[in-house]
Amino acid sequence: MKYIVSHFRFPFCITILLFAIFNVSAQKVLNGTVKDAQHRPISYCSIGIRNMKIAAIANENGNFKLTIPDSLSSSDLIFSAVGFMDKHLSPKQISMFKDGTVVTLEEKIFEMPQIVIKGTKLKEKVIGQKSRPMITFSKMFDQNVPSVEQGNIFEIYEQSVLKAYNFYIIPSSKFAAITLKLNLYTVKDNLPDSSLLRQNIIYRTATKGWQHIDLSSYQLNLNGMDKIAVTIQLVAHQSDTANNFVFGISAKKTLSKDLLFRYQSQGNWEINAGTFIANLELKYAKENRKTKTTTQKEVEDTAEMKTLVSFYQHKKAAAQNGYGRNKQGRFIDIGNAKIYVEEYGKGEPLLLLHGNNGSIADFYLQIPSLAKHFKVIAIDTRGQGRSTDLSNDPYSYDRFAEDLHQITAKLRLEKVNIVGWSDGGNTALSFNIRYPEMVNKVITIGANLNPSGIQDSLIAVFKEKLRTDSQKNNRLLKLILEHPHITAAQIKLIQNPVLVVAGSDDVIKPEHTRFIAEGIRKAKLEIIPDATHYVPFEQPRQLNQTIIDFLTDLR
């Protein structure tokens, strides 16, 4: 979501934003402080005009600055803070507002006592996303808009005690430090309703990745609720040493509408499909019907969750094993890119091509086995792994195939075998079609001829990620969505043996994988059981032996 932003800087307040274009002379500038009846400053008070994009957040010391255009001079200004009654300033009061004015809020009287759950042993549970999947998108926060809230809805147990909130800050974030305000609400008609807090929950961090907010000291004992909403505001920040600032939280696409957005405390909530990569740690005493539904959903997601956990464990192991960072590795200059390669073993040359946004290290379970039989040449594709890319041209598998041709020429290879995983398989097919005289045999793992061969749900996720991605260089994402364009007529021209491999639960449609195998005259189809798109991680022994048998078969 993009806005026109006017950004005012001053020494004592968080950032103030105006989202309107107006004559600077036709406006009212308010500078003041928010305090309680004992003249103590109220931190991070929300200030805004109902349903308008005119808003501010007071800083830690209660100081604020807000500019109101004359076009809104007839509107009330509302001050809202956790633990206090909302305060309305009338148009007349606004017109008489002077610099340094103190706005006093009355403390809210809570009629309902805190619920204390007694008489039964509480069970522990984690509700929400426990790991970060490979396919995510980012919910970005603008440092110039501290009033914005983003979060999601959680289904909870009828009697729950909240212990912690965990969420995932995207690795590409850039900051020295951030201050976040956590908000909790009841839910009505599937939207946040009233605050559950009696005091601010403020969290400061200088790290990325998983974050943990301890809620145990806030005595958040909830009774009779089946849902709550949890949102985050970016209320203060410090840019990194290069004066860069990027902050976002990972989310994933879901069918249920759990993602929340609100421009300011007096604005309307928006809700969209998806969920934060976040979870609540809680204790509970009793289940209700809604929670049982959630539990069933979690059971259904178990297989996917195990796959994701396994994937990240393998990626971590791959990064630590040394492949892709071998001192004997070298760069091959092909003009507008330097391609990094590593070589292992002796025998017929066997090229290894990794998948989208991968690296040589992804073959850490294949290289030791294959290097006993072949001269393994593992390659980081252009702009991935350690390979560089000096061009700004869109990526395509034909382009990668041309890179591969230059690499084989530099290495003085006349004929090669190729193992290509995912994108690498697409590149292998493109190379095979363009340079058939150079190919002995090809093994593709989870390859596709065109984007329609990928499961529709995953394509939808990629499209959403592209739509919301703040990164300017999204060529790898566009590569998946726009390429390849290999036709049935082209694969019929392939005369050498091809082993077409896929997992039994691959993201490549089964009928598409069969179509590839049936379209190549000397193709052999191998579906690896108990595997997804990550066959090299999940079934390395079976895959390695299948590759060796195929390449050493003299028939």
C-alpha cells in the first residue's frame, strides 16, 4: 500500500505523517504533550481523526506533533492510550490549541476483575506458526507511519493464560534498533473490537529472525473467548550505520482471512487472507468447539509443518558442511557475470545445477556419493550462491543455458551429463535442446516446461509475493512466474536418455511430470515415494543410487 507522505522532523517526537496534499498555509500545527492526572507523561498515545489518514503517535515522553489541514477543521481529534479513557478535542478546542499544551487523559476504571484460573492443572500449547516456510511474503512497516497496526487473529481456548508472543522479522530488514508496541484485542464479527490490555507492552530489539515477547508478567488470563487479535506497531526506530531502514514481518498465504491492517487507532480495520509467521504460547484449562476446529486444522497441517522443518534443517546443514565455500573453488568469467564452480572426483563430467535462489551447498548429500563415480562440477547459477551478475536483464532458463555453454567451453568440456534440480532441471532441458551434441544424459528433478506445470496454489502465493515484495530485484520470482516456455515439439527433438524424477508429493503437477517423460523418446520416469519437491534432501540415498544406475547403464 503506497501513500503520499509529508514527513516532519523535530527533536522530541516520533514521526508525524500527513497523507493529504494541501496548501501549507491552510493548516493547524499542534505541538503538545499527553499526560495523566498525576502529570506523568503517557507514552505512545495514538492521536487521530476518525477514518482519516491524519494521525500521530506520541513518543516515549508523551510529546507529539500533528498537522491538521483546514479541510478537516470541523472534525474531532481523538487521543487513545492503553489504560485510559479516550479524549476528544472539539474543533473549537483544536483552534485554541497552543504550543506546549498538555492533554490530560483520565485513567480507565476496569469493572471486570482479572480472571484467575484455579482448580485444575493447566496444559501448555503453542497456537499459530511454529516455523518459517520456504514460501512467504513480507508485511512491511513504514518508519514514517508509526500509527499503522498489522497483525492477525488467533483462535484460543475458552480459558487461556497468555505466556508469550513469537514472530519472525524478515532477514532482509535493515536497522540498528526498533521499538514495537504490542496490542491485544477481543474479536467481534472477525475483527478486533476492544483492547485487552491495562498497560502498554513495549518490545525493543536489534536482531532479526525469531523474536520472543514474554507476556507472563502482564497477567493475561482470558475467559470465555474463542479468538483474540494481536497486532504490532512500529513506534520508534534507529537506522543502520548506512542510514538504511527496512523492517518487515514474515507472513504466509492461507485460505482463512486472518491478516489485519489499520492505518490508525480511529480507522477501520482491513482483513485479508494470510497469517503472520507468529505464534502464541499459552496455558489452557478447557477446550471449546472453535479451538477443536483449530486443533483439527493443526493436525491437517502436520505433514506440511514436518516438511518445512525438515527443509530448514537441511538448509542449515548444507550451509555448514563446506560445499559452496571450498578453498579450491574458482570463478569463471563469462563477461557480465562471474560463475562460481567447485569440482570433485574423477571420471565423466557431471554438472550439478541447483534450484531457484539455491547454491552448490544444496547438493551436500549428493556430492560425496556422486564424486566416487564421476567428475562432479557443481555450479552456482548467475546471481545466486557466490556467482555474480553485472547485468540488469530479466532472467530466463535460456539465458542460464547460454551461461552453461560458456562455462563448458571455458572448462573445455566436449560432452557432459547434467543433474538439474527444479530451476536447474529447466536449465538442463533448455541446454539439451540448444546443444544436443554436448549432452550425454540428463537427470531432471522437479522440472517443468512452463509455469502451468506448477501447482496453482503455489503460483498464487508467488504472485502475491511479487505484488507485495519491496525488493526491486525480483528477477528470480518473475523467472518462476514467466518461464520457461519449452514446447512439446522441442522436447521431442531430444534424442539422448533423460531421467525424469519427481517426488510423490511434488509441487509440480503429476500429470505435467508424466507429460515431460512421455514427450521425450528415451525418457525414464522415476517418482520417489515419501518425498516432495525436496527429493535431494528427503530421499538422498535412493536418489543418488538412481542417478548412478542411470548414468552407468550402458544400454
